[in-house]
Amino acid sequence: MGTLALGVMFLGLAERVIQRRPELTDGLGYPDPLDAWVNVGLLAVALAVSLLVPAIGYAALLLLLLEHE
């Protein structure tokens, strides 16, 4: 879960760079870095829950369902 959180965090950083430099896109739309940061937060909470309550394990990843689109 930590690895997932780090991966999503770096994707969020890449989206932020793209947003600051629109010439890197095709102009059809810009990614919203907030979505990535919400996922990072949910993954961090899931990691904390799974570490604090080991019986839950990977079921803590169900917290990712709280993200809306």
C-alpha cells in the first residue's frame, strides 16, 4: 500500500507539471492533480488501518471506493 501511495503521489506530481506547462499536452484537457492527492490520502489511511488492525489486511483498500469521479 505504501508503494501504491508513492506511485500515485508521483503521478500527481507529473500531472501538476503538465498543468503548469500546457505545451506538453494535446490541448484537449488537463489532468486534475487533486484526484491523485485524494487517492494518496486514502491509501495512507488504508495503510494506517491495515497496520493498526492487522486482521483487516488488504480489505482496508476498500477505502479507495470512497473516491468520487
